[in-house]
Amino acid sequence: MCRNIRTLFNFEPPATELEIRDASLQFVRKLSGFAVPSKANEAAFDEAVQKVAAAARELIGSLVTHAPPRNRDDEVAKARARAALRFGGRDVAPAQSGGRP
């Protein structure tokens, strides 16, 4: 699964429209191989994002579970703990743009 696509079902508060759209955009980017589509592909790309978002909303709305809703803050803390184990707990500096100094 793409690292930037997050689980959206069974959270309190529920997933927002922006979260659903962002996940849909990431999914279409992954499928198409385009981070930003060309002008020739822009309409098809945007339509695909809208259709995926609609399907995601429908799916999330129709799923049922007996599990209690998860807490977003708890899930973020778990993800940070996993990252610390994976990367040895070191602080990873964000990538810098541009050339060498």
C-alpha cells in the first residue's frame, strides 16, 4: 500500500472530505504514475480522482464493524513508535531542495 494513503474507516472523528479526497488523489497518482498530469491528461486525471473519492465515500459509509472507533492521536503515536523502531530512533532531517552548498 502507498505509505501516504491512510486507513479512513472506523475513526473518531470520522474521515473528512479532505482526507478522502487526499487518499483518492494519492491512489490515482500511484496508478497513473503522474504526480501532476499533463494538460492533455488533466481532465481524465481529475475525473478519476472524483470517481475514486465517490467510491471511497460509499465504501466507508457501507462498512460495518463491532470494534470501537480508533482514536487518531493513539494511531499517530503508534506510527511514531514503529518509525522509531524501524529507523533506530534517530531524527531524520527533511530532504533539502536545491544543489550542493
